[in-house]
Amino acid sequence: MLWSMLPTVETPEVRLLLRRFATHRDRWIDALCRHVGISRSDYDALEALDEHGSLTPGELGALLSLTSGSVTALVDRLEKLGWASRNGHPADRRKVVVTLTKKAWQIGQDELKPYLEAVDAAARQLSTDERAVVVRFIDDLIDKIAHAPRPQHGGE
């Protein structure tokens, strides 16, 4: 097992629980994607647009680590479903931005309801102080992972 080869750490239960959470979340999202007929890249784009608001195709591609051609195909698919639209950039007439549609947002709310209810139910069991600790931990973890060195593509 890959993780068992890592040096002993003071918080193995945190690593294990985060891995288990990520595995269960990934499986849940994969099932959702199959149910609504989209790819995981499509879903990731919808999440990015929901979190960040309208993005240029270049910004979306950078967030998702996709080539410009892949982003074009992805946005074409989402437009065809009525889940995203291309609109003029508010500050640069030469650019477009991709925007999440109300239809996509509503489908997300409807389809993600069981997942979101599970998160909310677990969070409601925490005291205000406990919730503050969890929020601080997750926020700090996101920041540290976002700035951690990433594996580089190496040709063989």
C-alpha cells in the first residue's frame, strides 16, 4: 500500500479519514455524473463556475489543468445541455466568459441534495467551537495543499 510506505506521522488517523472521505466523495460524484450523463471534467467545470463565478475559457482551463481544445469541447458540451453559456467579457470585448446557467445551478441543488444534507447533518452535530476548529483546519489544509509542490510530468 502506497500510504503505508510513508514515514510515521503524528496524525495517521487524519490522513486515513481524509483519504476515506475523498474516496467516498469521488464515488458519490462519479455516480452523480453517470446519472446525469456528464463526465467528471464537466462536473469539475460546473463546480469551478459555481465557486468562482464566470471565467474565461483560459481561466477555466488553468483551474482544471486542461488544454484550450479540451476546454472548448467541454464548454460546447455544457452549452448543448443548457448548463453553461458563453457571454461577452465585461471588460474586454475580445474575450468571452463562461457562465453557469440557472438550469445547471438548480440541477446541482436537486441532484446534490442527499450529499449536501449528509454534510449538513454531520456539521449540525458540532458545537459552534468545534465547527470553528473544523473550518479552520480545512481552510488551512486547502491552502497548504494548494501551495504544495506538485508532481511534474516526466517523459520516459
